[in-house]
Amino acid sequence: MTDILFCCTDTPPAPWLEGLHAALPDARITVWQPGAPQAEYAVVWAPPQQFLDEQPRLRALFNIGAGVDALLKLRIPPGCRVVRLDDAGMAVQMAEYVCHAVIRHFREFDAYEAAEREGRWAFRKPRLRQDFPVGVMGLGVLGERVARALAHFEFPVQGWSRSPKAVEGVRTFHGTEGLQDFLGASRVLVNLLPLTPDTTDILRRETLSRLQPGGYVVNVARGAHLVEDDLLQLLDSGHLAGATLDVFRTEPLPAGHPFWGHPRVTVTPHTSARTLRAESIAQIARKIDALRQGAPSVAGEVDPARGY
């Protein structure tokens, strides 16, 4: 019998165990407690180092999210694969969120909302899509879905990734040599990069200043990508018109933080794409079955050297 441990911080285990039992009826699935017997697989979110230290025989860790930056900071047992969710319902949510943020800015719905609060009937001159090219940083499963969705609304869309990618309807750039041209071709910047040592602080004065005047920033990846003071200074100088931020260096965002109440910043509580339990369980179960049957690899395996 296959032993699977569930170790997900701040996640009620009962519905997950019920779904995993239904999907993997021949497996023994239990919530991890210190000193638990050895297991072959684990379903995790923000596990403590003690859990990993006590489970040296793990064959694979299944992270119930797309981001694995926190997990990779821990000491992973040798030979243990790290597998992230490659969609599980998150891509369409992310596309919804980003398209809403971009269209809200482009159509100036924030100005209409302000006029409504003041009881003013205020018409605004339509703006041209070709004047609002959108750059998507990161063209993984989520980034590609977002880029395609934006292109559907006929925005000029370009994407940037570490290695070459081809996405229909999207102009692509790659590598360090392509980053500057990508930024200069973008007025709206959407960040969907994984968090690695190379991408930490990538949204800083040097890069954000290269956006076209009146630039707009949408960060839905990780708070550590953004140098917050640099963003605020560029907003106050007028080079950037605004930002929609879903992720922050400290979460929850502390009371009194300058982003709260800033007239050009929209804040949401890390909700752009939430894990959908049923879809996640089905995906994890398929991958565990594949590994049990001897598959050499499964979708979503993380390369620790790259960090994603």
C-alpha cells in the first residue's frame, strides 16, 4: 500500500483527505504528525523543516500551488522530486484577474467609479488599444494563458521569458538581451515570473523606468519581485500611471502601509488565482499514479537549479 502524508500549513485537512481517499482508494493517506511513519509521497504547503527531516524516503512532494519558492528554501530529501500544480483551475482565474485589471485601467473605469461616488455624469474620450501595449513577464502555463486572453481583447501583447517561447498572437522576447527591448515596447507590465534569486527585485526603478510613459504595473506573482519604494516614487513622479497589486512582501499588507489608500494603487489580498481543491486533487492523483507505474517524469516537476 502506498503511504501518502498531508502536511499543509493553515489548510483544513478533512476535505483534502476525503478527496484524496476517493481518488486514490488503494493508498493510505494521513495527516502528518511529528514522528509519523515513513511515506513515499506527500501533499504539502509551507511544511516545516522538521517534516522533511523526518521523511528521508519521500519520492515526491506535491505542492498545492504553482509557486514553490518557499518550499525550495528548505532542505529537500535527496532524490525527492518537487512537483507543482501546472494549472488546476488557476490559469483561467489569473486570466480573469489580469484582464480585469488591464481593462479597468485602459477604459478608465476607476475614474467613472470616482465620478459615480460624486454624482457626476462624466464622459471620457475613448483611448486606442494600440497605445497600450501589454508586456507579460513569464510565459509558463499561467503567463501564456494570460497573454492569449489579453490578445483576445486586441491589445498588442508581448511576452518575455528566460528561454525562447512561441505563443500565437504574441510577440516574444527572451533572456537578458531581450529584456530591455521588451520593457521599452510595453506600457502595461504584467508580472507572472517565478520567484528565484535572479528575479527577486526585478520590478525596480531600473526596469520600471523603461516602460513607456504612463506605464501601469500588475503584479500577481510574488511580493519580493517588487521594490515597493521604487514603485511609489515612479507613481509620484508621474512616470507610472498606477498599479494593481495582489502580492506583497509582507502579507497581510500591514495597516498604515503606503499602498493602502494610495489613489493610484489597487490592492487585493493575494486572491488572483486560488487553488481549486477538486481540480488539484485530480491532478495530484494522476501524477502519483503515473509515478507509481514507473513514469520517468510528470508535468510540473521543478528544476531546483532554475527554481521553477
